[in-house]
Amino acid sequence: MNPTPPPDCATDARDQRVFDAVRELLARQGMRMSMDAVAQQAGCSKQTLYSRYGSKQSLLRAVMQRHVSRATAGLRALREGDLRGSLLQFATDYLEHFNQPHVAQACQLISADAAQFPEEARSLYREGAGAVELHLAEWMATACARGQLRHDDPHFMAELLMSMIAGLDFDRQRFHTPHREDRQRRRGWAEFSVDSFLRAFAVEAATAPLTNQLRSSS
């Protein structure tokens, strides 16, 4: 039985060194990262890693849980009534995270290794982007219940917003073409994405499109 990874609020200096080592190694080695390499990078023994995290998969899960906690912090921290502010904070944090050089590099390596390490890749997706989508969908469902957003499928809404925020910029980076390199331009895109989403799901514009009826019966 693997130990339960420590929660974000309980992360101490040892965890931070290990998590930093994992992030750096993922950017250099992708899914080929080993516990030996993590131990060497973090300055601890492999026995300590296994004692604290149980396995490489559990360690990666702890790192991804930390990422999810930070990615969704903006949704939890702001006032309940500040819908735009909450979503804008989420969008800005999302873009800033994925524009960090080591994160972009890790994503490329993990994608390249996914076919060779399918179980690990699926786990990373489930604990990372999949978990962020679930948190955002729960937040959307609550906002709909409060009458702040038009009622619709919260999971579709969450996926749509995440897609709008990402846009094509990550593909531009992957193919080494000009992209939104500075924080000001990313902020402008975050505002455009959030404002477009809020207009689409504004309560006063509530209608019952045929696509919703077809989707619910499929």
C-alpha cells in the first residue's frame, strides 16, 4: 500500500526539493526519469523516496496534485461573487504555468514518450489536466446553481474554457513560431478568452439551443 502524498499545505522543504527535482528531470528526460535520478538531483537516498512516496507513480501523482492545487487556487481564493475575477485569475495562472520553459519542454518530451509509456502518460493526464478540468467543472456547476452562469453541462463548459485559454499558442511554441512571449500579451489573451466565455454563458442570454437537447440524449 502506497503512502498518501502530503497535501499542498503540508509540503515541507524535503518535498519541495524532491518536487523541484522531478520537474527539472521531466524537462530533461521525460517519462524516462528514474527514482535514482530524482534521489541524486534532490540530494537524498532512493530509500527515502520510496519510504515517503511509495513508488515513482505516487511521486508523480504528488507533484501533479501540487500543480492542480496551484492551478485552481485562483478559483478558491477570490470572492464568490467575483466571477470574472476568479476566471481571469485561473486563466492567467494557467498561461503563466505552461509558458515556463521547463514545463513546455517537459510536455514535449512526455508527448514523445507517451506511446512507449502509455500507463504513465495516462496517469499524468488524469492527475494533471484531467484533474484541473474536474475542479473547474465543479466550480462551473456551483456558479450555475447560484444563477451566475447559464445552465449547461459543466464539464463541457470547463473543457471549452480551457481550450479557449490555451488557443494555438502552445502549438506555436512547439513548432518554434512566433507566440505570445510576454506577460502583457498573455494577460490580454486571458481577458479576451474569459470575456468571450462569459458572454456565451451569460444568464441574460440564456436560451435552450437544439444542440443541448441532442447532446443530453446521446
